[in-house]
Amino acid sequence: MKVSIITICYNNEKEIRATIESVLCQMHPDIGYIVVDGASENA
């Protein structure tokens, strides 16, 4: 069974790396991962 994970973020540069790494560390054999940025602004 495929599991899909969607992360929505907006101006969240401090936490997004940890979030992505957490998903990549999951042991499920078939994960689809989508990251959607809500038009974040550069600091």
C-alpha cells in the first residue's frame, strides 16, 4: 500500500529541513512525498 505525505509550508525555513528529513527516515517501503510552498518570501 502506498502512503502519500503532503507538507504545506509558508515562510518556514527554520523547520522545513527537519520535517523533510523526518519523512525520509520513515521505514515504509512505498512513500510518495509532496512539499508545497505557499509563495514564501525571502528574508
